Amino acid sequence: MCWRILVLLFLARIALGFQFQALASVSDELVAVLGVDYASVGLLVGLFMAPGLVLALPAGYLGRMVADREMVVMGLVALALGGLVSSMASSSVGVGLGRVIAGVGFLFTTLYFTKMVTDWFEGRAIATAMSILVMSWPFGIAMGQVGHAWLAMTFDWRAPFLVASAYCLIAAIAVFFLYRTPEPRGQSAPANTMRLNRQEWYLVFCAAAAWGVFNAAYVTYLTFGPKVLEASGVPGLTAAGVISIGSWLMIASGVICGLIVDRFGRRDMILSVCMVGAVVALWMLSLPGAGVAASLIFGLVGMAPAGVIMALAGMALRPQVHAFGMGIFFTVYYAFMLATPPVAGAILDATGRPQGSILLAMVLFASVVPCALAFTFIKSRPSRAGRTGQVA
């Protein structure tokens, strides 16, 4: 049953990446039609993450009162509504409003999709299950990189938002009618164990920082990687296709990486090797004729540990504090995701060269390793709360 649920959640969660990528795929059209600069485009990309910075904690609290299924369905409907609003906009303000509405939906769906998988797979193949779930995000993005670009060329810049919204609505209907909650395990937790202890706070911050810089680097690569290739003479649609290779490949490599970590361990060593691969791949983008090779390395190695990093959140928390702990996790994550795209766009505006934005992504990927090492160090120390029974 748990694997059937995972398939359902994977297919539904594709909607997140598909809607998110709509704006990045039409960024050049928005610059031409709405007269914005690339820093503004970066801000519009980041607005998708903005609601999470203030709503992640309340969303975690709501999990104590509202069922996970209903939270996800509401989130998917908000994603659809946000895309519809952006498609109807006549200015960057209207597009931004739609992105914020979609961002609210993104927050609720991301938080509770993660909680659903953690609840179903607690203590059994969690890295593998989380790797499969997380790969739905690049799957949706890869669909958008190719599909949205074609829709924009065939129709106009509004079409990608409308198609993505239709997918979100279909996903909401599927989750509402097909999702089932897992059977409760053990007895209810005492009230005094419903708060995070000190060690859990430290662990969730380390896990969130690792996930935040990893995703901020990935989004920067998706947004500005095609422009690096275009600067070397690659046509725009071809450049989008080349960059999308990495997203398609990571769907398989991410699952394989999760299986390896579940089977053999060595999480930190695998993460370190993969982050070196990510940095090398981004460096190769600027080399003439190396775009395909760079994308292959990026997808096969650099992005492979996505699910392994995401699984850190579940490892940091006891089951009874999953919802609130995930709220903390995503607050930190959204801070990185909101701040990075405008900075990357400003670098492009200031230098006139997209390589500067890619250099920022390289630094962010490299930052994953110390975050993961800190998590391992803190996890290996005995929890004072666990010894005394007190919570922080």
C-alpha cells in the first residue's frame, strides 16, 4: 500500500515543478513584453517562495487540526489559481501576485507531501522513498523546460501558466479521492513530548540549510544555465533542451542514490562526491561545446543526492513533531529560496554575463557539505533532552 501511495504523491507533486518552471521558461518574453529587467525576473521567481518565509510555521501548526490530505488539496488548488492569475496579468505586479498565490499553495503541498511520505515510510527505506518523492520536482521542471518553451513559442507567454494550472487541478482531484492515511503506530505521544528538543532544533536547522542552498543552486542553474549556453551561440530552445537533460537524468540517479545510501550508508561521503560533481558540471557550462557533457554530469552525479538531503528532515524529528518541525525546516529553506534568485539576477544585470550567476550556484552547491557534516556531528551526540526528559 505504501508504494502505491508514493506513486500517487509523486504524480501529484509533479504539479509543483511544472507550475514553478512556467515563469523561468518565459523570462525572455516577460522582459520583452512587460519591460522588466532580469533582477525583476529573479524577484518574480523568488516570490514563488516568499509565502513560505512567513507561513511555514503556521502551516506546521495547522497540521494538528486539519488532515494532511485536505492541506495538500487546498495547496494544489492555490497553485492552480496562482497560475491563472499570472496568465491574466498585464504587468509584472499581476504576475507577481499570481506567483505569491501559487507560492502559498507550494508551501502547503511541499510541507505535507513530505510529511505524508515521512509518516508512511518512517523507519523503512526512508531515503529511497524521499528520493522518489523529491524527483517529482525536477520531473515537473523538465516537463516545463521543454513543454513550456514550446507552448510559449506556439501560442504566447500566458499558455504555460494555464496548462500548468490545469495539471494542478487534476492532481488535487486525484489526491482527494485516492489518498489514504497510514495506520497509527504505537500509542499517542504525551503532551510534553510534542515540542522539539534542543537537539532537534539544531538538526532541523542543519537539514534545512543543506536543502535550502542545494535547491537555491539548482533554481539558479535552471534560470541562468540556458543563458550561458546562448552566450556561446546555442539557440534558445536548444539551450533549454540541453539544460533539461540534467533534470531528466536526476529522476533516475536520485532514486539510485537513495537506494545506495539506504543499503550501504556513507551518506556524507556520497554527498561530498556529488557536490564536487555539481560544481565541476557548472564550471563546464562555459566551455565551448561542453553543454551536453556538463548537463550529463550534473544530472547523473550533482543532483543525485536530492532525496538523501531531504531525508535529513525526517531523521531529525520524532514522529509526533513532524508537522511543526517541517514548518521550521521550510521556513529556513524558503529564506534561501527567496533571497537567491534576485541576487543571481542582479549579478547578471551588473556584469552582463550569466557566468556570474552560475558562480553563485557553484558556491551554494559547495555549501551543502559543511551543513551535512554538521548534521552528522550533532546527530552523533547524545541528546540532553533525551537523557533528562526535558525539552527546550
